[in-house]
Amino acid sequence: MTTERTIIVPVSILVAISVAVGLYFSAVIIAPIAGALFIIAIVWPIQSRLQRHLPQLAALAIVVTLTVAVFAVFGSIVAWGFGRIGRSLLADAPRFQMLYDQAANWLEIHGIAVTGLWAEHFDMRWLVRALQGVSSRLNTMVSFWAVVLVYVLLGLLEIGPVTRRISAALDGGTARVLIKGGSLTAAKLRRYMLIRTIMSITTGGMVYALATALGLQLAAEWGVIAFTLNFIPFVGPFIATVLPTLYALAQFESLQSAFVVFAGLNLIQFVIGSYVEPRVAGKALAISPFFVLFSVFLWSFLWGLFGAFIGVPIAIAGLTFCAQSRSARWLAVLLGASDNDGPEALSAKAGATDM
């Protein structure tokens, strides 16, 4: 028994590393499929209801059109907000460079020599290149989401046949876990996106109100950035707090004013992220904060910006399926799955969903 455990542990580690390497190098193939499955889980109830009154292809055309429209509106808002901020940063490049040089000199006077190393790699030219890199990544993301939409189109047509093939190919218990578990996962993902969207809108609105009240330039743009980045847990809110703070330091040229902006933004993020959202989400989406942070960093490393976004939905799906297996349920409970997600409650909860 001891020998078996001694072998299982290193083998499990090697398998995990192999899977991670495979996901990293196959991102161009696997990532669009993951994105498509996520979107299918969100829009399937609309497709299902439309199919009751319309031909399948007509219902599919309506759903795909709505999906593209949502992508277009969201993309336009993001491009407007980040574009305006980027142009403003480029226009004020000399001022930001001067402030950076002053801060570097002050730190060096106080014995923090590492700023000299920073100065060799960080200046406004570096910032310009970074902004250009962001623009290039946005163009790449457009192509990525176009591929995702193709998978969504095909996937919506295959839900019924795939369900029947699973039932025919697998034994009753396994098929039931896959089908019902997938239904429960889809329901959780829909709730996750609804709550995340509402909280993001609330965060963006409060950031806009705070920036307006404090006289910070580009208040609407900062609100848009806060709204957008709030879809990425931990990392997004951090960036949405740091960027306006640095901009406030350059605009007001006052540490006190920048600190007020920083404190106000952190208060907003804390109240919404640590108090309001957990109470709105309830136990159904309860996940260990450690596991959320781990998922965000892991998938962002594997798949970049898209991975940072999809990391938490993947974690939700993984924990939901673990909760259906009696041998893996301990992992789901340990990392925060609801007590009502076990095999005993699966039929009742999944039967109430549309997928």
C-alpha cells in the first residue's frame, strides 16, 4: 500500500505537468473551444425557448445575432475607454516621465538603488510600446472571438445529438452524471455571469461618480475600465485601482490627492468585492479565495488575457463535477462547493434548468 502511494504521487505530479504543458501549447485549439462552451452555457436557455416556437436554424440565427451584438457593444465600449486613456497618456508623456524621474531620484537618495535598474527598462518609450502591444493583442482577440463564434454556432446545433450519444454510449450512472452535471454547471455559469455583470456595472458607476467628485479627468473612461477589468477577479480590480491613482498623481501633482483617489477606489472594490458580491452570490457560487486566485494566475499563464477571464468559470465547472463524484467530493467541499451540489441534490437542481 505504501509503495503504491509512493508511485501514485510522482505519477500524478507528472500527469498534471503534462496536462498543463499540453494546454499551454494547444491554446490556439483548446481555448476557443472552452470559450465556446462557456457562451453556449450562457445562451442555451434562449435557444431552447426559441426552438419551441421557431425552426432550429431560425432560432440559431437569432441567438448568434444577439451574441454578436453583445460582443460588438462590449468591444466598442472597451475600445473607447482604453483608447481615450491611451491617447491621454501619450499626450502627457513628458509629464509622466518627469514625475517618474523625480520619484526615482527621491528613492535613490533614500538608499533604494533598485530604481536605477528600473530606469534602464522603464520610461515613456517603454509605456508607448506597451500600449502598442495592447492594441496588437486586441486585434488578436477579435480573431480569437471570431473563431469562438464559429464553435458556438456548431455547438448549439450539436447539443441534442451529443446528449443522445452520451446516453447511448455510456452506462446509466456515468451518462447521468455527465448530462446532469453539465446542466448544473451551465446554470451556475449563467448565475456567475449575471452577478459578475451587475457587480461590474455597479463598480464602474461608483468609480465614475468618485472620479467626477474628486475632479479626476476622464472620469467616464475610468468607469469603463473599472467595469471591464472587474470581470477578472483580483487582478482586474487591482489594475483598475492603480492606473487612476498614477494618473491622479500626474494630474494633481500631489501625493495627498493621489492617496485620496487610491483610498476611495480601494473602498469601492472592498465593499463590492468583499461584502456585496458574496452575499448576492450566496453559497451556490462559494469558492475558496485561494482557489479563485490560483485559477486566475494559472489560466492567465496558460492562455493569457482570455485565461484570466475564463479561469474562474473553469474552476466552477471543475468543482461542480467533483461534487458529483463521491470519491472527489472532498475536494469540492475543501475548495468551497455548496453542500447542496452533491449527487443527492443533483437531479432536483439540474432538472429545473433548461440545459
